[in-house]
Amino acid sequence: MRISELASETAVPVATIKYYLREGLLHDGVLTSATQASYDDSHARKLRLIRALVVGAGLSIAEARELLDGVDSPPSSGHDLLGIAHHALAGPVDEGVDTSEIDALLDSWGWSRENCDVAGKAAVAEALAGVRSAGFELPSGMLETYAEAMHEVATAEIAGVPTDSEEAAVRYVVLGTVLVEPLLLALRRLAQQSASFERFGERPLR
Amino acid sequence: MRISELASETAVPVATIKYYLREGLLHDGVLTSATQASYDDSHARKLRLIRALVVGAGLSIAEARELLDGVDSPPSSGHDLLGIAHHALAGPVDEGVDTSEIDALLDSWGWSRENCDVAGKAAVAEALAGVRSAGFELPSGMLETYAEAMHEVATAEIAGVPTDSEEAAVRYVVLGTVLVEPLLLALRRLAQQSASFERFGERPLR
């Protein structure tokens, strides 16, 4: 199909498609003349994926490219798969971040501290520091509640990694990490509304 | 203290402080001359809060202002508190979004569908659509796992809302909703790394 047809099918403007082609996110079509190329279903699928990453998950073009490169060139170990997703999502790592508090927490939760990377620990340390610097104090036991909930989520996610093909495994891990984030946060807000009504109803707070 | 001292104490550049003053995020100091003002601890606390929202949680200036206005002028009902936080965080709501699938899910989970707002349901619907349009299929039962985990989180959070003062309740709900998001996502990634090692170790995927 022509680029205008690809645009109609995916609801992505032609100018945007050309931008993704220039940036190397979308693979080239087959040239049919000096100025025209032909596209197929693989382009439509890839375009939907790019839009989900860039518009849905809010990734930058550079982050999306790193993720898509990971999907196209899988590493050899199941454990390494996560590295691709987490690396593309992590900001620059401040190597000087003190992760000793996080290590102690991981030990107390029974998580494998040796197999959690510095970027991941630094992200938790920074998120905790952000909460505290805002003068917000987590109620006693709340951090453990968060950790337990995320442990349940992650265990189910990792158990669901398909092992029948490497491509399927990479797609699942890389995309699942990114695409599910907005879903989790949106579910938390709905759950808060539901729980808030159960506790407070329409009664004034005091 | 002078603005330069406020900058030193909070590690926020003077130009940034002046920007927050102009934008109305930070309250004015007391004028000590035609060109100088004096600031106190309330400015330092507020600045740390602004930084946590803008830098830590990634809010825009307009979103941060809406949240801070909510913290300064609390509503009268505990349930309404969430509205402030969620409204500031939600993008523009597409009233045409079909939330019937979400309503059916809420019923099946036993959540109070009447007390979840359209913006919250639309956010879940859009997040689900984003996952699907990327060609990513959630494994069977995974959506329920996510919902259960977020239900546990939200129930603990709402149970922890302090009721001794309205100001404390508002701070807790409004800031907790926003500031904890990066923490939850960072914990999920660490939990994935830990769970991934337990399942795959250093063995290649196949």
C-alpha cells in the first residue's frame, strides 16, 4: 500500500510516518519508483506499536528506538530481557546514589539484592527521597504494603513470560514493562475512589 | 532570609525561584525594600514540595498549581479530596469514551462503579486500549492480578488517611496520589528483577 493508505489504516498522519521513517523507528518500504515506496502489514503493526510507546506510554523518540531495537535483537538470557526495558526507561544513573537503605529493605523483604541493578535501586532511592523532601510521611507499614503488592504483580508477570519463542518473550517483557505502567496507575486511582467511598461515603471528613 | 539564602538552603537556583514566584506557585516574601524581599521556613518547605511535584513526579506548572491550590483550600468531604488529586492528574477527558467494559470489570471485581468517576474509568479504558493497540496481549488473569494488587494498595492508603485535621488529610491524599506513583513503578521494576532471577537465573531462555 502507499504511504497515504498506511496513514488511513493506522490513523497516523503522513508527516508523522515520514518522521518515524527518518528517525529509524519505522523500517523503510520497498521502493516502487524514485519517489514512492510500498508498505505492508508489518509497517502497520510497527506503527501501532510506536504510537502505543510514544503516545500511550509517553516515551521519547530515543527511548522508543532503544526499546524497539531490543525487541528486534533479543539477548540470549531471560534475565537480560529486563535490562533492555529498564535501561531504556531509566534516566541517567547517578552512580553516587547511596543505595544502602534500599539494600537493607530488599534484605528485609527477601528480595534478591545481588540481582537488582544499581539503576533500579537508585530509582527507588530517588522516589523515596522525593516523597520525603516534599514533607510527605508514609504511614507506618505502607512501604511494605507497596513492596508486597509490587512483588505479587512482578511474580505473576515473570511467571507469564512465554518461553516458546525468544521473540515472544522479548515482546512480552519489554513492552509489558512500559505499556502496563499507565494501566497500573489508572487502576490505583479507580481503586482509591472505590475504597474512599467505602470509608468516607458522602459524610464530611469532620 | 534573602532569596540567595533560600536558594542555597533548598538547592533551587534563584532564577527558578523567581519563576515559581511569578507563576504563583510560591507565595511572595515580605518586602524589605523596593527590590528586596525576605523569605522564611514556609518558603523553603513550599519550594521542596514544588520540586517534588515538578521534578520528582513530573507535573507541569499548571498541574502543580492546581494541586497546591487544593492543598491550601481543602474541600469539606473526605471523598472529595481524591477529586482534587485525580482532576489535576487526569488529561482532558474524552466524554465519548465507552466505559461499559470498565463498568463490567468493576462489577466483577466488586468495586463501587457508581463512585468511580468518568475520568478514572476513561483512563483505565485508554490504558487498556494502548496495551491492545500495541499488539500486546495480557496473559489470562493478569488484569485481575493488577486490579487485586491495586485494591490492596488503595485500601491501605485510604485506611491511612489521617482524620485529626483537614489539612493533614488533604496533604496526605493529594500528595500521596502523585508522589507515590514513581515509587510504585520503581518498586515494580526491582521486583521484576528479583523475580526474573528466581525464574531464569543466568540460564539462557532456551
